Amino acid sequence: MLTKRIFIFALLVFFAGGTLMAQNFKYIGASKCKMCHLKPAKGEQYNVWLKGPHAGAMKTLANEESKKIAAEMGIADPTTDPACIKCHSTVGSVDAKLIASAKMAEGVSCESCHGAGSMYKGASIMKNRDLAMQKGLVDPTEELCKTCHNEESPTYKPFNYAEKAALIAHPDPSKK
Ligand code: HEC
Ligand code: HEC
Ligand code: HEC
Ligand code: HEC
């Protein structure tokens, strides 16, 4: 009886430990991905992202259109209000405890689509796709896009995945 209880206790500790591990994936910010994902021969993902719509999403919240939308909704400052930053920035979209070095100003950055990078960012892990997935790397899907591209957006435009994915594509030309 006692050994059975000890066994169950050990199992609980094991699973709780596993859950705690998962929570250890933290958001490190696009500048940490930059050094390795900047080479044109490999697709310079950092530069493509920087020129694309997501990197500028926080700047958008400071423009006149945003001020107007916010005023109509009774929101004083769209650049700090959770009702706007929860989709316009990676930092504003996750629990503050999960932020390591990511910055609000980077808007919607790499980790909103690829998962929190604190544990997979090492070169040897990154080169091993299966290992990287165990360490927090996520495969971007249509469902993931729609956590932000949905009718809760005050300026919602219909979201066709294939079309929209092509507009932000940053493939590695050295692969197949
Ligand atoms: C120390 C260098 C390094 C850092 C830092 C780094 N990466 Fe990588 N990354 C790599 C290498 C190397 C590969 C494998 C490329 C290959 O297969 O040719 C890779 C592959 C990837 C892939 C493709 C995985 C797949 O599905 O095959 C993604 C997505 C990715 N990195 C995202 C990120 C993000 C997001 C960050 C920042 C949070 C980041 N990387 C930081 C080196 C790095
Ligand atoms: C964390 C929230 C978030 C996620 C996840 C997200 N987006 Fe976005 N996306 C935004 C915001 C906010 C804008 C508006 C940026 C601006 O104009 O300042 C935007 C703009 C865009 C635009 C340009 C505007 C348009 O509708 O044509 C494209 C294209 C786009 N996203 C594609 C995608 C794709 C594809 C995915 C999934 C792989 C995705 N997004 C995931 C928040 C997100
Ligand atoms: C809005 C979502 C989104 C953001 C932001 C984003 N990516 Fe991606 N990324 C994708 C999608 C979608 C793919 C294609 C996945 C596929 O083909 O399965 C991709 C593919 C990749 C690949 C693999 C390329 C290949 O051909 O093997 C790398 C590397 C990568 N991204 C790195 C980054 C880095 C670094 C950043 C930030 C500087 C970033 N991504 C920002 C959605 C995003
Ligand atoms: C549910 C996620 C979400 C929320 C919440 C959200 N946005 Fe956005 N925002 C987006 C996306 C996605 C886009 C890209 C266009 C679209 O809606 O399809 C966008 C685009 C924009 C644009 C550019 C419009 C254009 O036509 O390019 C402005 C301005 C904007 N948002 C302001 C705001 C303000 C202000 C708030 C808070 C009151 C807010 N957004 C809340 C997701 C969101």
C-alpha cells in the first residue's frame, strides 16, 4: 500500500516536472534569431520579417487610424492597451512571466509563429529539427495565424491562408 502511494507520488512529481519544463520556454526576441538568420544565401529571414507587416505592427498602433479606432472603443492609448497589443505584439500576447528579452516594440516577431526560442536557439539543437521541436520550436499553421487574423480585429480582412502566407514567405533557397 505504502509503496503504491510512493509510486503514485513519484508519477505526480514526474508529470508536474514535465509541465514546469514546458513553461520554461521563454521569449527571447527577434534580435537573438538575427545573427543566424541573416544570410541571403539562406533566405535572410530576419530582413524579410523586418520589411514585412508584422515587424511594424506596434508602429501601426501609434498612427492616426489607430487613435481613431481606439477612441471609438473608449481606449485611451492603443500602444499600451491589452485590447490592441494582444495581437499587435508578441510580448503583449503572452504571459509576462514568459518574457526573457523580447521587446514590445518588435511587434509580431518570429516567436509568435515559431514558438518561444530560449531552449531551441542553440546551433546544434536548431540543426536537429526533432530536437528543436521538443525544445519549443512550433510548426506555423493556419490555425495559429487565425489566433490574430480573426473578426476580433477591428480592421478584419478575410484571411485566405495560402495567399497571406505567400505575402510573408521567407523560405531558405538553399533547401530543395
Ligand atoms: C546559433 C544560430 C541560430 C540561432 C540563434 C537561431 N537559429 Fe534557427 N536555425 C539555425 C540553423 C543552423 C537551422 C537549420 C538550417 C538548415 O537546416 O539548413 C535553423 C533552422 C530554423 C528553422 C527551420 C526549422 C525547420 O522547420 O526545419 C526555424 C523556423 C528557425 N530556425 C527559427 C529560429 C528562430 C525563431 C530563432 C530565434 C528565436 C532562431 N531560429 C535562432 C540556427 C539558428
Ligand atoms: C500574434 C498575432 C499574429 C499572428 C499569430 C499572425 N499575424 Fe499576421 N498580422 C498581425 C497584425 C497585428 C497585422 C497588422 C500589422 C500592421 O499592419 O501593422 C498582421 C498583418 C499580416 C499581413 C498583412 C496584412 C494582410 O492581411 O494582408 C499578412 C499577409 C499576414 N499578417 C500574414 C500572416 C500569416 C500567414 C500568419 C500565420 C503564419 C500570421 N499573419 C500570423 C498579427 C498576427
Ligand atoms: C507571421 C508568422 C511568422 C513570423 C513572424 C516569422 N515566420 Fe518564419 N515561417 C513562417 C511560416 C508560415 C513558414 C513556412 C513553414 C512551412 O513551410 O512549413 C516559416 C518558415 C521559416 C523558416 C524555414 C525556411 C525554410 O525554407 O526552411 C525559417 C528559418 C524561419 N521561418 C525563420 C524565421 C525568423 C528568424 C523569423 C523572425 C525574424 C520568422 N521566421 C518570422 C511564419 C512566420
Ligand atoms: C484579434 C487580433 C487583433 C486585435 C485585438 C487588434 N488588431 Fe489591429 N490588426 C490585426 C490584424 C490581423 C491586422 C491586419 C488586418 C486585418 O485585420 O486583417 C490588423 C491591422 C490593424 C491596422 C491597420 C489596418 C489596415 O487596413 O492595414 C490598424 C490601424 C489596427 N490594426 C489597429 C488596431 C487597434 C487600435 C486595436 C485595438 C483597439 C487593434 N488593432 C486590435 C489584429 C488585431
